[in-house]
Amino acid sequence: MGGISELAQQLLRFFPEATLHSAYEAGFSGYVLHRVLKLHGIDNIVVHAAAVEVSAHSRVKTDKRDAQKLASQLEAGRLRGIRVPTPEQEQRRLLSRTRSQLVQQRSAVQNQIRMKAHQFGLIAPEDRRQMSHKLVAELLERSPAEAFRFVVEVHWQVWEFK
């Protein structure tokens, strides 16, 4: 947070008499920047990326073009901010979203093991058995090649770890 705070302080030093307005697209970096800017008295909004107007002729995305679009739309008052969750709400979301991601990753690993077994003829296409640790052990026992065993064991370890 130190670098973000320094950024806000520098903006205030460069423009001491100005009312500062800023906007950025919501993304992976979360809302720390928003909170720090607001804390320093800078009017900031976080916008949904899809809500930023795009010219029909300008399909190329670059950081410079995106920044110019945000600045011009902010100046024209055409940007609407999203609701920024509190730090507590963000923490609560973290648990449920992480669990959901892990479940998806586990399913992906199970599907990868199943595809490898199909590839080597160890599971018939119509086989609808639930992928289980018992089934993986059975596939490894019947494995025709060391490379197959290695790949499935690596996937299995990822699955078990999650």
C-alpha cells in the first residue's frame, strides 16, 4: 500500500489547488487503489470494463488508448462506477470464490485424467463412471506405458492436494 499512498500524495503535491478525479477498470488488482485514493481526498470511481464506450472503428486495445478513453469519458461524465465492497465483504467473497475455483480446477484435473485414459484405450467412450481415487488407481495398474503413469500420477497429486 506504500507505493499507492505515495502516488496519491504526489498527485496532491503536483496539483495542490485542484479537485482530482480518477477512474480505473475493475480487475485483478482489487480495490486497494480506490480506497487509498479516496482516503487522500481524490474522487475515484471503479468502472466495469464492459461499461467503457468503445468506438466502432477502434478495436485495438492498448493501455494508452484505454487510459485516454477513460479520461475523456470521465471528463464528459459518461462513466458510472460500480459498488466497491468493503474490505470485510471482499474477505468474505475470497473464501467462497477460492472454493469455487478449486472445485473447478479439481474437475478439470479429473477430466484430464479421463481424457488420457480414453487416449490410451483404458476407458471406453461410453464409460460414465465417476472419476474417483479408486478408478485412478485401477487405471494406473492397467497402464500400458511409464509416460502415461507419470502424467496421471502428476495430475492425481494435483487433485489430491486440492
